[in-house]
Amino acid sequence: MYAVIKTGGKQYKVAAGGKLKVESLPVEAGGTVEIKDVLLVADGDNVTVGTPLVAGATVRATVLGHGRGEKVRIFKMRRRKHYRKTQGHRQNYTEIRIDGISLA
């Protein structure tokens, strides 16, 4: 059984027991989160597609921790104009473990 969820403006294909890094969530480590934005649920041959969300479907997950991603370097330059600008960015994330998918 797997589902497609939407969180943080992105879509993820998840299955029970899987781990993934999503955009930062305001939940302490060790806490649970329930995601109600479920776009698709598939259980073998039974596939339920939402319009746009599947009614009554939820995904339960446990927050494993918070962290920061790899540094992304941004470099801008205008040739022959003596203009150079360097920036860096590290995105915050939350690591979650999927506990179960329910279609109630």
C-alpha cells in the first residue's frame, strides 16, 4: 500500500515504514503528525485518486528530527561591469517516518 501526499508545496510517494525529509514542520522530535493532504491511495489493484484530495484519507508519521540541508551557493556576475555577488543558503527540513496509511 502506498500513497501520494502533499506537504510543503511538494508531492511525495510514501509507504508504511519509509523515511523522508520534508519541509520544516512545527512539531517536536518524537511527536506525531497527521497529513490530510492525500492525493492518491493505492492498495494492490484498488487505486483511489482524489479530486484533488481523497476524502477521509490520512497518513500518520512520527517526527524523527530536524536538520539543515547541504549549502547551496549562489553566484551572480556581470561581465565587464566589475559586479560579483556570492550568497549561500541552507534549507531547514524535518525527517519523518511513515507509520501508516488509512483510508477511512
